[in-house]
Amino acid sequence: MPEENLIEVKFRLFDGSDVGPFRFSPASTVAMLKDRIVAEWPKDKKIAPKAANDVKLISGGKILENNKTVGQCKTPFGELPNGVITMHAVVQPSVGKSKSEKKIDEAPKKSICACAIM
């Protein structure tokens, strides 16, 4: 694959640090990017994705869909020749896990309410 066809992407994490840049084919999907960011996620971070579905990628103010390609995501940045695209990587654990964690947190709490009608 010719070197000039590759698109350079770096991922900005929640704390402002960057992962990358990495080079991807324009035909690579967002799902492939998510797999790569999970594999390359810094081990010293307290918040880390467990799977690719826990990561949301944002580029140009839009959340990217898994079936979109890197080439489609690059379109608004066409005027930046040989530039690195920065995508924000946000960890959002799946809904099922957060609900179960919430139930565990709420279990020890007990509130007592008393009403008196006179």
C-alpha cells in the first residue's frame, strides 16, 4: 500500500494525553480504530475501557459510528494536507454494568421516613 494513502490519526484521552499517532488505511473502519485504542490504552490510567464497545470516538464534534471508514471521517479535514487527525476517545462503560454497580452502591444505604398525621 502506498505510504501517501495512509491517514495519520492520534487519540486524545480524557486527561489531555495522546495515544498515537497511528497510520490507517482510508478503508479502515471506526470499529478497527476502537480495537487499536483499547490495545494501546495506557496501563497507568484509572479509567480504562474493557472492550471496544466501551469507547466512543469523537471527530469534528460528532460521535463516529462503527461502520464508518477513516476516509469518510477525514472528509471535513481535506484542506489539511499531511495533517494528523485528532479524535477524542471517551470511555463510556456499557449500560448494563453501570446499572448493576449502581444497585450495589445503593444497597447499603437505608433511609428512614416517618410521617405523623394529627
